[in-house]
Amino acid sequence: MIYLFSHSKNGWLKQEGLFLFEKPIFTLKVYKNRVYLNNRILKTKRPLKIAESIIKKQKLFAVGFISYDYNDFILSRKTPKKDDTEFPIIYLEFHKAYKKLDFPKFEFFSKVKSLRFTTTEKEFINKVEKAKEYIENGDFYQINLSHRIDLQGLFYKDSVFFNLIKIQPTDYMMYIKNPHFSLISGSMELFLEKEGNTITTKPIKGTRRKTDSPDLNEKLKQDLLNSEKEKAENLMITDLMRNDLGKFLNNVTVEDLFHISEYSTLFQMSSTVKGVLEKNISLEEIILYTFPPGSVTGAPKKRAMEVIEELENKRRSVYCGATVLIKPNLDFVMSVAIRQILFRKEKAYIFVGSGIVADSDPKQEWEETLIKAKANLKALNYSLEV
């Protein structure tokens, strides 16, 4: 069972509202060395080709996620770090249809019994300093560093999702409700959207907190809009995405550069890149050209990802991959898998990150990660002061 929510007509289904996909016809689960279709093991190293074939033949919707760690699967790369969340690398449910729902009422509140940063503030600051040394040495221009917050408690996932919609509604919210795990995504970032022959991406880079003061908020918004550092960082990732799309699209153009969007807890800066698809190309190939999203890796992407693997304490799992809706005509919407809460049993995991450039202030970067955690923690009935 999967819920989607869009705050406007720019989201998953070009409709505002809450949507439910239930009783899947097929479920595809991919782990490091195993691929399952409805719990039957498949001998394949190309699960996305299988997914595309099912959608074409059966005229189905596919909904779910592609984990950041799918990159290991593509490159047949081995890593000593294990994903201790034990989430699939790919999870897709295939459905005939969906239905639009009224917004339900939930009065249960989750109870967080313990919260632990798997990377302390001091450790994160040291990692930022190390990343800046790599930048100084010319390894990359920008890198996204993340850390994980681990929680234990009593979690009512339905109420967490609907609380999050009330607290910070966005266009690409998803809730996967599964007997073995659950996932809630509060993402506001478009990774890729295919409509006919047009493919669009809207990378986000640049953040400012939001307060209870309208005057201060306007000042913070203008500070973000006028920040040369934030604009330079946004431009780096916009260029990276333009280059990724240019590998397989024509007429790639940048539109709406440095657009500021306002949410309940923060302001974010994004830019829009579009291109035209003039030849048949598979879903699998599109992912090979663009995955993982550039806004959550760095530039150049390959070296940034190698250092991410070196510096981060935990594997990213779903975080920084993509949440996905593929339509029966193979048009699709993929959102960058940020603002995630992963649930397994009595544990919850929240991942947060920040983009690091040459003049980054390490303490400010730590504080930015906490700002990004606020809405999800509030949905869990936990307050974090930043």
C-alpha cells in the first residue's frame, strides 16, 4: 500500500491531493544479490528492464523507490559498509489504478523514547574540514555530506505521515506501508519528470531557516536570494544536471535560475533544467545516465561519491536515491529521496545532509542539517531547537 500527496498541481499526478495505490498486482524487490518478483527469485542483473517490461505489457503504474545504493548494483561495486536499515535497493509496486482520498483524521501521537546522532556535531565538523581539504586539492568543487539520526519509540506511521502533511506539505510526499518496513518521504525536490519527449529536473541547493517573524523571514529570504555562496553552489549542481541530461537529450536549457520556494520550516533555492528526447531510450538507460541525483552527491559526481563513501558513517539506503511514480505510458515522476523517515520495528531513521563548498562554515553546515530534520521530527511529536 502506497500513499502519494501533492500540495499543488505540479506534483505526482498533476493534481493536488491525497492518492492511494492498494493491493498491488506485482511487487519487485531488489537486494544486493537477489531480485524478487512477488517473492519469486529472478535471475537477472537488470531489474529496471524487468520493471519496464511489466509496465509496457500490463499497462500498470509502478510506485516505490530506487535506493541511493543502487549505484553499487549498476557498477558491481563492493563496499565494506553494510546498510543496517536492511531496506531493499529497489522497491516497486505495480498497480492497475489509484484512488483519490479525503484527508483522514488521526489522533494518535508517536512517542520518541530515545534519539541518537550517529555522527556527533564535532565529528561532522571534522568531516566538513576534511571535505574542504579535498576541494582545496582539486578533487571536486562541491560535495553533499549527510548524517543519520536514529530514534527508538512507539511510532504510529499513519499519523506521522498525515501530521507531516499538515506541518510541511510538499509536492512529492510518499508513504510506503509494508509489513516489513515503512517509509515516509517529505521531499520537495524533483529529480526527473518525463512528459512525452520532454524531461525536466529541478535541483535544490541553498537553504535558510524560517521563523515566526514575517519581517525576519523576509530578511532571511532575501539573504538566500543574494548569497553569492548559495548561488554558486546552486549553479554548480545545475551545470552538473545539465551535463547529465545532455548525454541523452537535445536542446537542454536552464530555466528559472535561483528560484526561492517557501515551506513551513525553511526556504530553498532551486533551478530548472529541461531537454528534449529525440530517440527511444529505456528507463534503465535514463537512470544510468543520471543516477544518483547530482544535488545530493556533488560535482564532479564520481569523485564526490567516492569521498562520501569514505567520510560518512552509515550507508545512505533510500536517502538520496529517488522516490518513483511510473505511469502506464512510461512517462514518470521521480523525486530526490530527501526528508526521509525509514521505519523498521521500533526504530526510525532520519537522514539529513548539507552541500559543502570551499568557503563553507562547518558549524553552519551542521546547523543546516538540523533545520532540515525539524519538520520530520515534529511529525514524530519531537521538538528539536536549532
